[in-house]
Amino acid sequence: MKPTAIVTGGSRGIGRAIATELAKTHQVIATYRGRKDAADSLRAETGCEIFQCEIGSREDRAALLAFARERFEKLDLLVNNAGMAPRERRDLLEATEESFDELIATNLKGPHFLTQQAARWMTETGEGRVVFVTSISSYTASVNRGEYCISKAALSMTVALYAQRLAEVGIKVFEIRPGIIRTDMIAKVEKLYDEKIAAGLLPQRRMGEGSDVAKAVRAIADGLLDYSTGQILNVDGGFSLRSL
């Protein structure tokens, strides 16, 4: 029987690339929020099951796990990928509480408590892997989207906490920090990023693709990093390097 995986935010962007890669070897449930057309095309192309889920909703998370338990005897891999950018970029002095609350619910609270539920299931078999897709924004300050940076920085701590707590029960936890990845999330500023990359922002002079992140997930899914729980994989073209 194939191993099993849940990929949140799997219908578009990085999540779609991850779901497509994992579908080669896993039974996959990919969640989506609003774009059912994108989810339907993913299912048609890969055979992934799809499930509508607002990851910040307690009821939706519970429904997702119930749906997965109906189909899977066990859960081998959870990929916490679903996330969002602010609906409107605003300077730190102008940003709203409503935007802050929305991003914390989606980018932090949702994956934190989904992992809690998934880990309880995984402990029944004493094995499993969890991946959190965070961002270079977990340590890179962007004052026109501070709520996004805060949510991702806190998510990095969530990784460390779960890696520490779950190691003793055989569950491995990893963080993948994508850099500048070509997705619809950055469509409005893609040209600006291309110009900065050409000017030397990244040692590897190209923007990342969803497939770059999917390859890192593949290594984790295949057990190649099983003695490295809690580790951070920077998929960023060398952005995290420092030089003089």
C-alpha cells in the first residue's frame, strides 16, 4: 500500500508542486480554500483527492482529519503549506488588526493545531513526518507586510517545539524556508524581484520554482533526512548566505 500524505494549500503554487511530486509515490489529499477549479485540475492531472478547508477554522481542520481517517489507515506525512500574504501591503504604522488576525489564523494557528491533531494520529503508529513550509520572511524584515513576517517567524518556533516534543515518539519534523519563488502570491512584484535578482540579490541568479521546494519535500518523504529532525532547509538560491 502506498504511504499517505496531506498537503495543505495544495491546489496552486508551491503546494501544487509538492502535491504533484508526492502523488508519484503517495496517496495524497490536497486541500484548497476557494479555487475549486484549480483543485479539480490537480485531481485530474495527478489523482490526488481534494478537500476544501479553511485552515484557520477549527471545524474545517477537524473535518479534514475525519476525511483523511476515512480513507487512510495511517498518516505518513503532513505538509503544512497553506498560507497567505496580506490582502494589501501596508506600512507597519498603517497595517490593521484585521489583517494581522487573518494572517495569524491562517499562517500560524491553523498549521499549529492541525499538526497537533495529526500528531495524535501518528502517535498511534509511532512514526510519521511533518513539514512546515515557512519563508525567508521568518527572519527578513519587510515593513510593508509585517504581519506576514511575524506569522512566519512564529511558525519557525512551532517547528522547533514540535520537533522537540515528537522526537521521542518517532515523528520527525522539518522546516522548509523558501526564498523568492515564482507563484501567483508574488505576481504583482515579480518584475521587481527579477530586477533585484539580476542585480545580485541571490548568489544563484534565478528565481525559485515550486519544483525546487517539492524536491526538498521529496527528500524528507523518502526518509533521507530522518536523523535530522528539527532542521531548516533553506530553498532560497543562497539568499541566507552572508558575505563581505
